[in-house]
Amino acid sequence: MIVKEIEYPIKGACQCGNVTYELLEPPTMIVACHCKACQKLSTSAFSITAMVHSDSVKFKGKMSEWSRVVDSGNTSTAKFCPSCGNRIYHFNPSEPEKIKLKPSTLSDTRIINPTAHIWVSEKQDWYKIPNDVKIFDKQP
């Protein structure tokens, strides 16, 4: 089987298409988060996040935001489409150069291959984490 190399930029969009973007370069890391908040966000066992530099993504369209304080005391701000509600990314306002992109909104999702699983202390018992990834009980 021949696997085509991933070419950048990769286009992304919310479900309704009102928010679009281009990811210009590969993420620095792909993480699966098993915390209860991410389970609620994804309505699944975990949420996938692609860590990217803010200057490696170009967004178009109006986004709304919602913030919450996380266990570390930092703020996590979510950016999402006000029409369909689709989350596009999260960020910490004190580190605006780092974006936690939700990569399932990309047109080419082959980059979604987590190399780390975090908050496994809250993971669903039925999910088996692959052997070849880093595992953290909470936030590393």
C-alpha cells in the first residue's frame, strides 16, 4: 500500500463552512486528552488536539469564544463557529503563540495520530491505549 505524503497547507472548516482555515505546517504534537471536560466536548472517550504555532494557521470567518479556568489555574479559551457551534481551537490567553487546534475539522485528517495520551486518570475503562505512545495521568 502506497501512502501519499501529506502536503501543506491543509484546509479546514467548521461543519457549516462559515469558519475556514489553512494549516501551513505540521503540528508540533498530537495529543488525545481523556479528561472529563474533553469527554463532554467530544461526546466520546477523548478529544484530539494538534499543537500548532499560531503563525502556522490562517483563519477566516467570525468565531465566538468561551473560557474556563483549568486545574493548573490557567485559562483555556475555546474558539468556535457561532453558527454551527463547531470547536475550531483552544488557547491559553497568556500563551497566544500556541494553539490547540481540533484537527478533525481538517480536510485531510491523516495527521491525527496521537503520540501522547493525557489525563488517563479519567479515561473510560473500555478504551485501550496503544503501547507505543506516551501516557500521562494528568496534564504533563
